[in-house]
Amino acid sequence: MELTDLGMVMVLQGDYASAAAYLAEAVPLLEAIKARVGISHAYLCQGMLCHRRGDLDAAHDWLRRSLELAEGQADRRMQADALSVLGDVLADLGEWTAAREAYEDALNKRLSMRQSHLGIEPLAGLARVALGRRRLTESQDWLARIWPGHVGPLPDGLWDPIQVYLTGYRAWRAARDPRAERVLRTGAEVLQQRASQYTSDVRRRAFLDNVPSHRALVALSRDLVRL
């Protein structure tokens, strides 16, 4: 596995010190050989790492750089990845218009590549933007495209599926919709199952405590599922 891939795995697992070490080694190596696709991916990972550590300005910078390189290579997949995470950063900054534009662009690229399952995260992002603007009906309309019927587990392949469950919970709770508890319980069960795969208590706690969406869901679901 390449250094960038190892860094991404560590980001997703909440081991940010290891992620930073891998990426600090990967970025200059890729820049030295001018591997544009690899550099764009490494910048994306750096952006995700900074975002999850709460450094929104640095995250925004890394993701913009990743997006620019991906656009230069006409790499729609990487563009969609960068745009989706950039939307999250902009939403955290309260920049709702820019966040919506990023999510819409990411969603359109996913649909054009017939990757509708990967369009779930930008759809949840659009629901979050609508909720932030107090447009509850619009927020629920976006959620209906994720869960058109029964509220169940999401498909594999998402960067942060737990954030999608959280958005569903918050939007439906704001609308006093009974699906709020159902989606929270589903997310908690998914998180519990994923956490149980770690045999090391240190890694398990990092996964639950360091990833912002995981930490938030644990706090909300203490009475539903033991994590």
C-alpha cells in the first residue's frame, strides 16, 4: 500500500498522528516526481485530515489545491471527491451558498459517472445546507433521495457514512419526524459493528473518539446502543 493510501486509512480510523506522518512523507515525494494524480489525492487526504482535526482554513486550502489539479487532469472522480469534502468544510464555516454549489457539483459528477451510491454524501450535504437555512421541507426532500422508503444501512464506499446518519437524524428531528430515532439507531448499530472489528482497545477508542461524526453519534445514542 502506498504512503498516501496508508495516510487515508489512518484518517478514516481516527489515527491522525500516523496519518500526518505518512502524508508528510508522501507529499514531497509526489511533488518531486510531479505525479499530478498522486499529488491531487495526497492533497485531498491532507484536506480531510485537517478537516477532522478542526483546522478548517488549512483544510480549505488543501482541498482547493486538490480540486485545481483534478480539474487540470479532467479527473472527474477526484473532482467529485474533493468537492464533497470541500462542501463539508464550507458547511462547517457556515458558508451555505458555496457549500451548496460544491455539493451540487459533486453530485452531478457522481451521477454523470453512474456512481449514484457515491452521490449519497453530497445529497446529505445538501440536506444539511437546507437544514442550516431552516428549510425543513427541502432538507427532507434531499433525504428522501437517500432513503426513499425504509431507513436502513447505507452502501459501502462512503468516506463518512456516520455523518449521513447524523444529518438524517438532525433534519428529521427538527421536523418532528419519527424517522429521526430510527436513523439514529441504525447509525449507532453500524458504528458499533465497525468498532467491534478492532481488537486493539486503543485503535477502537481512536475510531470512536477522534472522528468527529463518530464522537457526535456516540453522544447522541448512549441510551440506544452501547459503544
